[in-house]
Amino acid sequence: KQWYQRRVAITAGNAKNFGTTISPWVVTMDALAPFLLPHQAKTDPAPLPYLQEHDSYQYDIKLFVGIQGENMTKPEIVTKSNFKYMYWSPRQQLVHHSVTGCNMSPGDLLGSGTISGTTDEELGCLLELCWKGTREVKLGESGEVRKFLKNGDDVIVTGYAQGMGYRVGFGECTGKVLPANEL
């Protein structure tokens, strides 16, 4: 499919109905200010006028995702990406979400969706890493491989912004894949 070949995000919402894990850390926009990147206009596709931005709202935040199967002693990092690869900024996502009248309230959560970089090592989700199930993702020295997550897998997401001599971190966010309830 064209969306897959161009590495365009699958959708910003489909994974959230499968599993969502929320970190206990709150990082303010003030804490992220030193990691703000210069504005780069988006052109493919060009955002509609109400979504166009003319100032910076992307950040240099390193992201890592690991998988630890039930028989593994430690997680294996399967992808390293960066928040700077987000096509839509958090502000654009909020505007797009609320433009049709959906109310937003303090405490509401919005997920970023897949964040893929420019190389194969920076692919942002298992679907992309395994190329729709056509190749296996090796989980380090454990001998385990994945095309899709399995029951019992722990998925570990970490991220941080690195300054000169300091780091602003987001903590570790871990979720376990559980089997479906029997009907």
C-alpha cells in the first residue's frame, strides 16, 4: 500500500484501543524549552490552513522501545526514534481533535501515534519493523523473534531529552500484553 511504502503514519488512534500505558511522570513545557527545534514547514501533505504553524513546536526527545518476552531475563531495545520526527505537533493534534467541537478538559490525554524516523532502525512500531509480518524482529541473544506481540510480552518505552550535563527524563513506561478474556 502507498501509505506503508511512504512510511506515513498508519493512524494516530488504532493502537490505543489495543493497549495504552501511561507514565507517572509529568514533564512541563518549560522543562522541554531547551530542547525546542527550529521550525520546519510541513509540505507533504501541506496542512490545512488552520493547522499551519509558523513557530517551533517540535522537540529533540530520544525515544526507545524494548520488548521482554516471558522467557527473557531483560528487555531488548527494538527501536530508537526521536520525537522530532513527529509530522503533527502536539498543538496541531489538539487543534485537529477539537476543531469539530470535541471538548477538551484538563487531564485529557492525547497519544502521539507512531513516531518513525528516517532509517530502518528508527521505525516506530512493530508493524513497520516486521514489514507487515514479512520479516522477523530478533530480540537480542534470547533467540526469540517477533512479528507481532505475544501474550506475556512486556513493552517498555523510555524517553529523555539530553542537555549539556543534564537530562530531562520521562521515566519508564511498561505494559504487559495479557490474553483476551474468554467470552
